[in-house]
Amino acid sequence: EAQDDGSYVVTVTYEQMQVFKTTLDTYMAKTEALVAEWSEAYMAGEEVASEDELMNEVIGMFGTVFADAVANATYAEPQTTTVRIEKVENSYQPNTEDLTNLEYLMFDIDAFN
């Protein structure tokens, strides 16, 4: 939709990708299971990996869990938002704040709260 100042407002339809909540839930469950396994081994007098090795395993597991969540992502129902398209030095550009907002809307960022 054209605006009086020469800019445009465009309606964008998006479906929020649901990956972060799934990643965090799965990661926490796997981490808890891994810590329990290590604790049991330690209490039984078994040799346990070094702290660095344990950390590397936990960090690597996050990457694997996240990759699985992305590969099996689900999407929310379609929603809409608007993005302003502004003329800057003879070319049109999307408004930076609107793009940042759209990025947040496209993913389940609220899972980190």
C-alpha cells in the first residue's frame, strides 16, 4: 500500500517455525539423562570422562538436537505482519526495525524466556 511520503507498507504472511522449544525441551531431557548416567557411573566407582570431554559431549549434543529439530520442524498457523518499504537514495529498502521484528516472529524465540 503506497504511503503519502513515497514509501510502501507491505503485508507479509508467515508461519512461525517451531524449533527452539522442541530443541530446548529435548536438550534438557537428554542432558539430565546424561548427567544421571555419569553420576551413576561415578558412584559405582567407574571411570568417568574428563570435564572437557563431558562438556564437549554436552555441547555436541545441542548441535545434534537442534539439527533434528530443524529437520523435523513444525509450523504455526499463518499470521500476518507489515513491513515498511522506504525509499533511500533512489532505491527501496525494507525498514530495518520491521525486518528485525519479522525475524523474531518467524521463529519461536519466546522459548528462551
